[in-house]
Amino acid sequence: MGINPAGRAGALGPPVPLTPIDYAKTLAAVRRLAPAQGPFVVRLNRFFWSDGEKGIHHFLKLTRLYTKRGYRVELQLRYHPTPEQEGHIHAWVRFVREVVRRFGSNPRVIALQVTNEVNFYPIAPDASDSAYKRARAALIHGVEAAHRMVRRRGYDQLHIGFNWAYRTDPSREVDFWGYLQDHGGKRFARSVDWVGLDAYPGTVFPPAEPPTGSGYRNGMVNAMSVLRECFMPIARLGKGVPIHVEENGWPTGPGRSERQQVRSMEQMVGAVNDFRGTYNVTDYRWFDLRDHNSSGPNFQQHYGLLRDDYSPKPAFGVYRALVKRYDR
């Protein structure tokens, strides 16, 4: 199990200023969440190709911040090109190889997600790479290049994957997974170590859940089921390829209570634990540790277990207890 610690979230709509991150308080919160024994994974997101060498240095610094304290790290490597880079897949592949070379020698860097939510509608470049030209090609060639570099360098601990957002309309999904089958084929399938699931029942899809009952639990079960049984087989990704729940969360904010965040968390995390054997789900990350901006009017900035001043919401203690119970 693990957490996205940064507090920075991509979103639809106009940008909202990020309340500055206090890394000492962030580390203290992560330390409280982590189990006394056993691994805990920190997922570092928004590593953009467009940031170039500056981005590499920033994420190397963040990676060392966590790994030297014993945490494992996984990276979300975004296609997210500049206008000049957009569509230039060979240049993107060179960048992916450089990232693997620079980060893979750290034995606590265990996973690299290549691109982000390429199946999603092309309406949110801040949150999804689908808004950029040739994003699907970037996914395939990026995963393949990363896998080859890992093998060449002997970074056996570093596993390569991509993620899927639950979910768009069926015709778009068939088109996305069919593209992976037709343009990736067996070589792509052999390069995928895991497939990530981003699921936000009651927030992104479905748009609402009933105030009582087990709607959030049912949403997570359906997300795992359709990914494993309907879509992954299209791309030749069999049952032996594990699913990682890379993003799962429920934001508070206007019209969304902190009590409801607790209820949704208990149902969703419980569902993943109950069905992890059925669908070969090996990893779980909650999104997010801290609000992007607790005073902002957009609920998409309120995913945190902490408010932006680092005061805990009730869900913080609940997630801590769930990690202690299920992280094994």
C-alpha cells in the first residue's frame, strides 16, 4: 500500500494556486501512515517530459528524500510535451531511456508508470496525456523502451507499467485497447509488468453514488472486473500481469463532506482487499495525502487526507488503520 504525497493534483477547469508544500510536515504525515514493519510506497506524480533536465533533477531530489528514509518510490512519467516536442516519439523514447538510466540504479525505485490516462477524453491536458498528439504511440513505445533499458541495465527491482482511467464510453475503450493490440502486439505485451487502475467512484465515474448502501464498493469491484476481464485481454495482457490501483480517492470540498470521504474510503479499500486475489491486484495507492488548496472552490483540489495546513481530516486516521490491517 502507499500514498501520493505531493498535494498537487491535475484538474478540469482553470488552474488553482498550489498551497506551498512543507516537506518536513509531509514526511511526518507519511511516517504516521506507514506500517511499523513492511513496505510503504510513495507515488510521485506529474513528472513531465516538458520539464526536461529541470524535472529530472527535481524528481531525483524527491526520490532521495523518500528512499533514504526507507520508503519505496514509484514514478508517474508523463508524456506532457511542449508544443515543439508534441508528436516526436523518437525524442520521447530518448527521454524515457534517460529517466530509466538516472533513476533505476536506486534499488528502492520499484515502478515506472509511462504516460498517464491515455484512454481518457482529450479535454484535460493538466491531468491526462490524451490531450496530446500521438499519446497512444507514446504509451506503447515508451513502455517498450523502458522495459528494454531495465533489462539492459539489470535493474531487476524496477517494473514498468501504464495506467487506465475508469472509464470512458464503451466505444472509446474498445478503440483504445484495440490500438494497443494492433500497434503494440506481442512485443508490447511482453514489456508490460503491471497495469494501473485510476478509479474514483462517485467522483469521476459514475458521477454519483447513493447516500446509503454499497455504491462505492460496487464501483471499485466493477472497475477491477472490467479492466481484468474485458479490456486487458484485448491487448494480450493475461491474468499473470498484476493490477496496481494507482489512484483511488474521494475529494471533500463544496457539497462533499469529510464523513462521506471516510465512508467511501472504507468501502473502496475494503473492496480492493476482498477481491485482490480474484483480480490479481498487488498494490494500492490512495490519492492524495494533502489538499492542493483547501480554500479553493473546485472540489478537485480537496482530495487530501490532510487539509492544506496539514491538519488531519477524519479519513487520515482511518487510512492509517486500513494500512495497518491490509498492508501485507
